[in-house]
Amino acid sequence: MAQKTLVVIPARLAASRLPNKPLADILGKPMIIHVWEKAVEANVGPVLVACGDEEIVKVVKSFGGNAILTDPALPSGTDRVKAAADLFDPKGAYGFVINIQGDLPTLEPALVKQALEPFEDPLVDMATLATVIKDGSELSDPNTVKVALSLKGEETLGRALYFSRNPIPSGEGPHYHHIGLYAYRRECLDRFVSLPVNPLEAREKLEQLRALAHGLRIDVKVVNSSAPFGVDTPEDLAKAIRVKGRSYSS
């Protein structure tokens, strides 16, 4: 990108379904380190871990990573990303910020760079990723977020119209699995965290609906890769260990 890009991974220990999730062991390393390594491998810019707890800071630094302690009381991961970006880059030299969730240990590094492609259009405020749903069970799974896109023909870049945990849109045609990785223009990130929670956001429990409700433009890059899965439960953690084990042995 013409402007520099900063990658930020928010992480905190408080998690109801999997306590101390960022430090969960996956093949001898904490999960947050697996995610940090993938982000570094993407090679799009400096990588920060925005930590809600001093314990995470110590672990990340012990592996040579850059970690910033943020206020534990911040209400969301996006607020944590904004706080870390401001502490690291108070003068705003980095024009783009990528938010990678800290529970995606199977993330493919190439996806990080692809998330920046929509910014070739100067009217795009935010960018994210999606992939075609091939497993029908994902359509009815509320944990799989779907996105309705404005796409034409064989295009792989389109504008997000709505996100939902339910199957959207109706009728014949492909459905898209939203991949929870966000890229922001810096001024968009600054505005986003100042916006009030929207009723649709509260209803669907999807933060990105706040952006759409307030007129921010989100464009989506459709990728061929499988969607990386988030680790939220002990069962997810066991799956991540199996997947990472296979990748190491291949």
C-alpha cells in the first residue's frame, strides 16, 4: 500500500468458555504466539499484540514479539486495537490498520495481505474477507457469520450489504462465510470506536453492523482459502491442535 500498514492482534485473558485462551498450549506454544507468527509471516508491516493483561505482554515479549499493555476495561477488541495503534504510532504514520483476532491459530498468512486489496478503491473505509460456503451445515450454524455481497459475475471484490448469523441472502446462488479479519483506514478506525452501538449490532452480536449502520463502506475480498476457525471452546482447541499437528508433519 502507498501508506504503511500496522497489524494489531487484540488479546485478553478473560473468556467465559475458554479461560486464559491466548495462553492455551498448542504443540508447546501459546495460541497467541501461533497467531503472532502467522501475522509476522504475512510481511505487511509491524505486528503488535494489544494485551489486556500483563501476563500476555510477558509471554509475547519472551518470544521476541512486540506487545503493548492496554486498559483492561476497554469494551471490545477493536477499542484495544485503536489504543495500541495510538500508543505505538501517536503521529499516525501508519495509514492502515489490520485487526487479526487472537484466536485464529490456523490463519493463512496470505489472507492478511489479501485483506488490503479493497483499498485500491479510495472510497472504501473498511475491508474484510469471505469465502464461498461449501459445507451446507455452515448455513444453519449461528457461529458461522454470513455476508451478503454486491458481486457481479466472476468478480472477487464486492461491497458488503449486510452480515448475519442466519443464511443470507435467500434464493439460489452462493453464500459467503465471513472471515473475521478487518482492515481499516486509520481515520475510519478512529471514527468507528467513537460511534454508538447500533440496535442491529446488539441483536446480531456483530460489531461490523455498527459500521454499516453509520454509513461506513465495507468491501470484501472473496478468497479461495478455507476460513480459519476461531478457538472459543475446549473442543475448538483440540481441533486446532489436530490441524496444526497435521501441518507440522506434512
